[in-house]
Amino acid sequence: MRLLRQVLESFRFAWQALRSNLLRTTLSLLGVTVGIFAIIAVFTLVDSLERNIRGSLNFLGSNVIYVQKWPFEFSGEYRWWKYFQWPEPTYKDYRALAERLENARAVAAMSGRDGITVKRANSSISARILGVTYEYNQTSEVAVEQGRYFTPQEQEGARNVVIIGYEIGETLFPGQDPIGQTVKIGGLNFVVIGVQEKRGTGLVEFSRIPPDRRCIIPYGTYAKLFQSFNPSITIVVKGYEQDEGLQDLEGEIRGLMRSRRSLKPAQDDNFAINRPEAIVKAIGGIFAVLSLAGWVIGSFSILVGGFGIANIMFVSVKERTNIIGIQKSLGAKNYFILFQFLFEAVLLSLVGGLVGIFLVYLLSFVQLGSLDIQLSIGNIMLGLGVSSIIGVISGILPAFTAARMDPVIAIRAK
């Protein structure tokens, strides 16, 4: 109890010292403020970017593998002239994988086309039409806000049903319920059975058409309308959670595809096995560089701020030498004097850190297009932690110097 009382007394002395020298305090914490602002601002922007990009990629699904013609490559030379000669995956490839894959949870086929006009009465909108098999909602995210997903019977019968995007519903059916209504796609009437949730525009998109202007129709219907001359598809394979890294699934897909295309052991694959994680991993490298840049920039400012705090603390010790002598002569212990000055340094640094964090919080109200900036609790704690460490490092030597003063010599000081 006595120790706690002495600690609180040390804190009170530190607070009074800071208040009595407000201008000096303000100038001292500027370096820490700028440093913490630089670090936490970069970390907050990086976290917000990563969250936005991951949200943009949610529709690709998790634990999935895409079998396509063109591979995802983010390093080295992209050998497009080689990939150009590869054959496109076909619906027969999809059927073969769906029937023979043992490590797959679900297998779906999809294909899309941009710039297709969707009409209703005198209103129209340019959209992306996505033709998918029934299993698509098991491999990728299809968030239906109103209505339903299509049934196996609608898929097998190639019915003219459509799940429209949020913006299409707002444009063609303002103030109305679109479910059960009819729209025209490619000259044919389609019955609206569902409306997708509003997604907005993400930082990463694979089409020039925004997500809210996309329509999903059964693959059989799509093939009749748009695939007379180019029946290429993307095969989406969902794996099981227990298949770590989807290694078993990838090996099985590679074996079946090589067998279907009669590739000899010495021949390279003529198809691509792509993973959405490759995109996140490539972008993660950029995030790591940005985070490092934040630390470097912030460290210089914090270093300057730390020296400023240490300098002010030495001045403070010099100014209060006589008071230190009186305190010691009245029985104050060395740790009481040490805590008094150490708390002053930590408090000074914490105030600077809090101001820097507050500036980052104000930054979160700035509109940067589709980027939603959010200051996380983790980054707040990081800022406070770094501030506290800088305060301890900057104040330990001046506090130790004050604690070791001889009371007789200190009282005589002028």
C-alpha cells in the first residue's frame, strides 16, 4: 500500500512538472507525435487496403482452385506466347473432373461476358452476364439479398431465370420488387428470381463491370446464347478443410487434366491451376514494404522526439536539483525520485503518442474513393506501446542521475 502511494505521488509530481512548463512540454512531444502518426497512419492504411482487397476477393471463394488457360503469375517473365497456344478448358473437362475427383467438395463451371445490355421496358443497363452451373454457390460467394438461387432443375433444363445485381435492380425496378418480373437479355425474356446484395466497388476487380452490375444465369442458358463459337469455361474446384494447402486436390486435378489431354511425362502442363491466395500473397509483399517504410519514416521522427524528451528531462533534473535534495533529506527513497522523473518522461511520450493516434483517427474520416479507413484497437495499442517504450528509454538516464544525487550537495545547488 505504501509503495502504491509513493508511485501515485511520483505521478502527481510528474504531472505538475509538465503543466508548469507547458511550452517546453509541447515542443518536446512534437517529435513523438510525428513519429507515432507516421507509423500508425501507414499501418492503418495498410490494414484498410488489405481488408478492402480481401473483401474484393471474397467472391472468388476460399479453399478453391481455378482450372484455366491463363495462369496467375506475379514474378518473372510472363510467357504469354506459350500460354496463348494452350487449349481452353471445356465443359467436358468440367464433367470429367466433377465425376472423378475424390478430394473435391464441389466442382463448378463458369463463364462470363461483359457489355451485355439488360433491358426492361424503356430502361436498360450494361452488365456482365455470368453463366454458372448449379454447384457455383458452393464454391464461391453468391450473396442473395432477395429471392433465391436457381434450382438443379432450372440448371439442367437451361431455364431463362436470372439473379440480378443490386444496381441493375435499382435501375430497372426503381421502388419495385423485381422478384418474378421479366428482363430481356440477348433478345430473350428472363424471369428475375433473385437480387444480389450490394457490394460496391472494390480495389481489385477482374472486370470493367462493377460487381453490382452482374447477372447470374444457368450455364446451359448462357452457352446457348453466347458460346456458339467459343465454348471456353473456368472450372472452380472447392477442397476440404483437412486437405492442408489443397495439395492432394491439386495433384489429383493435375493428373486428371494431363490424362484428358494425353500429355506425356516429359511434357509440361498445358493448363493453369490458379489459386486466389496467390493474388493475396503477391499483394502482401507490397504491404510488407509499405509497413517497413512506415517504421523507417516513423523511427527517425521518434528518434528525434526521444532525444528531445531526454534533453528536456536533463534540464528538468538540473532545475529541480534543490527540490530533489530537500525530498531526500526528508526521507524520500531513491526509487521514489527515479519514478518521479521516469513517469514524467513516459507521460510526456504518451501524450505525444495520443496526439499522433488522434490525428490518425481524424484521417479515418477522409474519403479516399472506395477505401474505408478504420483505426483498429491493435494499432492504437501499438502506438501506446511504442510511446511508452520511447518514454522509458528517454527518461531512464535522467531519472537514474536524479536518484543517485547526494542530498547535501543537491540542497546547496543553485
